[in-house]
Amino acid sequence: MDKPATTDSKQKGMQKLALVLLLLMASGVIFVLPSLVSEPWINGSDQAQRQPAPSPTTVSPSTAAQKTQYRQDAQTVLAEIILRRDSLLNKQGVEQWGEFEFKQAQKAVERGDKEYGFGDYSDAIKSYQSALDGLLELKAKAESLLKQSITDAAVAIESSVLSTAVSATQLARVIAPDNREVIHLSQRAENLPKVIDAMERGQQLIALDRLEQAKLAFSEAVAADPEHQKAAAALAASEQKITEQRFRGYMSAGFSALDKNNFAAATQAFNQAGTVYKAHSAVAQALAQVETRRSQLWVSSNVAKATELEAEEKWQQATQVYKQLLDTDASLTDIRVKQIPAKVRADLDQRIEKVLSDPLALSATSQFRRGEKVLEDARGIARPGPKLKAQIAEMQRVLKASQTPVQVVLTSDSNTYVTLFKVAKLGVFEKTAVSLKPGRYIVAGSRMGFRDVRIEFTVTGQGFDQPIAISCNESI
């Protein structure tokens, strides 16, 4: 009956012993093992150099917990270091622009590894943090270098400094190979030699005044790099020079034609210049000069014509020319002054011609007096021309002749009663003679039982070869 009790107590003792051993092992894992084990450096390069830290004889729970936290913090910093390091090495080519600083960061990591291996976690964290700070500074430096490289490349491309453009874009490609702006600048830098060559040729051609060829050269530069501002400006300037050259050519041709009084050609040339520059003041002024010159020439030509007509004593025609000039431009005061004596002479000429055109009208006293007044006015002209002199002489003759009686012989049948209108009633006669001034006369005859007769005749200074017969012979 005692054996089962002994067996149970032995089993319970073994269970207690196993439990104590497990607790001791757990304590060793928690408090002793962390001080004996260290983490490797990122690349495992110094694993062989690390020595295990001496196992402390006694580790308190708080110390163990603190070391555990340090280890965790160190691992966190190391993880970020790995990310920063790989990015700088593999994506930003740090060894080409920040080799010294990068090696310093590596050394700080190696120092931290040693400190970590000896269990100096606090110092290891400081070393790791120093390395991380260095890598972060390199990251900031990369951003700054990238920004400066982009700026330098853009300026160098615009200034056509090939070496700087290439070096700046190369550095930018190392730091940010996938950056679109960097890729674009690199392409522009590759095309820069074409731009430089085309620009140099264009400038040389401009100096030789070969504008069209220069324009083609600058067009090549713009085609190679459409964003190159100086190339675009040079192309625009060459086009402007070509435009100005065309404008000057048209204007020069216009003025040349104007000097020759070729108004149609001048107007055409100036209008062509106006198609080059719309509403250009010089074009408007040139066209105004054409009209002014045309007007001046027309005025001068007509004045010369009027002067010639005056010299020929064609006063009516000269007056018409002056009138036409004044109708065109009433401000021509010289023409208005010239018109006054011309009108006086034209009026006198008209009056003279009226008298001379009908000298028989001078038989009337009123007409004779008018004729005398016309003759007096004609004699009052200071410097009469040949025509006026001849007119004065003819006026004198016709006036004298108009007052010189001419004997006119009339015959009748002694049965007809004869009346000479406005002169006298001659009565019946067989033959009679009367003295009459040159003029138009009417003689009438009447007889009882016969049809009246009426005869009109004109007396001139020459008289009549035959007598004027007047008789009523037709019975009623």
C-alpha cells in the first residue's frame, strides 16, 4: 500500500526539478545571452573582427531591458542607413560627387558595429546616428547639386558654353538619371554643337548682309533646339532685318520714281511698302508727298499753260485754266492774284469781239457809244500785245466807218408810196438818193389796190452797185 505514494512523490520531485531548470535556462536567455551576442555590419565585412563581449557576472532586469531597447533602436537606425546607403550608391552615384563624406559615414557605421559587438549599445547608436546624419547631409547635397547642375546646364546651353553644359548635365544624370528635366537638358546639350555651328554661320552671314542665308542658318539652330532663346531671337532679328530691307527697298524705289515725277510708279512702290508695315507713318507721309508733288506739278503745268495763253492773248482760255486751279485748291492765292488781270483782259477781249462781230449795230447811237467806251478801255492797256493792237485798229476803223454816210439810190414807179423806216417818208418818186450810215434798213412801199412790198437792205462802207427798186406791182 506504501508503493504508490512513494512513486507519486518521486514524480512530483522530478517535475519540480525540471521546472527549476527551465526557469534557469529562460533567465540565461533573457539576461545573459544578449550580452554575449552582437549583430553583424550591413555588409558582413567585419564579422570576423568582432570579439564576443565578456559575459557579465550579474545582469539586473532593468539593465537587460535597457540593452534590449538599445538593440532595437540600433536596428531601427541601421535599417534607415541601409535604405539611404543603397539609394545614394545605386541611384545617385554618390561615389562620383560625395566620396569623402560617404566614406566618413561608412567609418561611423563600422565604429558603431564594433561598439555594438562589445555591447556598448548607447555608443553604437550614437555612431550609427552620426553615419545616418552624414547620409542625410549627402542626400541634401545631392538635391542641391542637382538643382545647381540643372541651373548651370540651362545657362550654359543658352550661353552656348558646350563644356559646362556637358559637365553639368552629366553630373545631373548621375544624381537623377530618371529626372525628366535632366533627360531633356541632356538632349539639348547633345544638340548644342549644332546650335553653336549654325549660330556662328548665321552671325557671319549677317555681317556680310546675306540676310536670307543667315535666316536659314538661324532656322537650323532653332530646329536643333527649339527652346534656345538666343537662337530664336537671332532668327526673329534676321527676319526683322529682311522685312526692314524689303521696306527700305520699296520706299527707295518710290522716292526714286517720285524724283522723276513718275507718280504711278511711286504710288505703287509706297503701297507695297505699306503691305510690309501696316499703317506705317513713313508710308502715309510718302503717299502725301506724291499727292503734293502731283498737285504742285499739275499747278505748275497749268500756270505755265495759262501764262502761255496770256502771251498769246487768249484771255478767255487763260481765265478758264485759273478757274480750274482755284476750283481744285481755293488756297492758291498766287493763282487768285493772277486771275484778276486775266479776267479783266478776257472781259475786254469779249467786248471788243462783240463790237467787231457786228459793226453794223454801231449805226445805233447807243451801240456807237458803247463801242467808243470799249475802244477807250482797250487804249488804256499799258502794254498791249499784237492782238490787242490789231483789235484797237479794227475798232477805230469800224467806229469811223459806222459814222460815214453812204449814198444809196432808190428807184420806184411814181405810184408807190415809199417809206424808209427810222429815216424818213420818201413819198412817191421815180428815182431818189439818200445818205445813210452803214447799218440795216427796211424800206416799204404801199399803193391802193396793190399788195404792199417790203425790202431789207444793209449799208456798208462799200455802197451799192445797183439802185434799190421798190414798187407795188401786184394788184389785189
